[in-house]
Amino acid sequence: MNEVRYAGFWVRFFASFLDTLFLAIPVAIIIYFLSDGNWFDFSQFQQNISYAMSGNAKMALADQPQKSLKWELLFEVLVLLITALFWRKFKGATPGKKILKIKIVEAKTLKEIDTRQTITRSLGYFASILTFLIGFFMIAFREDKRGLHDLLAGTVVIYEDIK
């Protein structure tokens, strides 16, 4: 058996960026059109960008775009479900992880994650976010490169060259 190579902060960050491109943005476009444009007020967002570009930060931050909670929840749930389905279907990998040749596995056995771990890890992202992102930054400082969501789910992200 090869030595375990843990996937660190930056490779996981880039995998998440790729997943945003391949998973979250397409879902966002679908939700936006399904909501008939009522999910997110792009006109206010564009106005804020104009204020910010002209150096008027106070006006840019004064009025934030309104969002529909119903459509926002649908978006969040769909992204979590699609991500979990990818983890199950592709043995712990989303498209971004596949491209970068990393995968999520059970921390002790290095075997495929189960449904409980998939759900726990998905929900664990909220814990990592609610700790002012410390749950994600832990990855950079731990020897085993596990974030809070990994610890909660009993998972670890490794390079695919492990057999």
C-alpha cells in the first residue's frame, strides 16, 4: 500500500472553485430562471458594483440585493444534494476533485464514505462556515489536513494514488 498523501488547503480550495463553476453556477442559472428572476435582485447588485467601482463604498454597501428565501433554500439544498450524489456516485469525488485527482474517504480505513458520512459532511460545511471559516482553515494547519466537517463526518481528503 502506498503512503497516504493528504490533500491540503489549496488543492481543496481549487477543487471547490471548479465545483462552483461546474455545479453551483449551472444550478444558480436554473434557479434564477425558474424563479422568473425573483431569486436575486441583479439590478441592485449591478448598481452596487457601479458605486464600488466609482469609489463610493458607503453607497455600495447601503442597499444590499434582496433575495427570496424560498429560492435561496432551494438553491442551497440542490447544491448539497448534487454534491452528495457526486460523492456517492464517483467514490468521494466531485468534478473538481476528479480533475485534481483527490477524493474523500473514511478517515480510519481509507475506504469509500457511506451515506451517513455523506450527509454529516454536507451539513458539517455549515459548522465550518459558522466558525468564521475556521473549520476550513484548520485544513492548512493540521497534519492530516482535516477540516471541521471532516472531523464531524470521520472523513479525510487524499490523493487518488492510494490503492
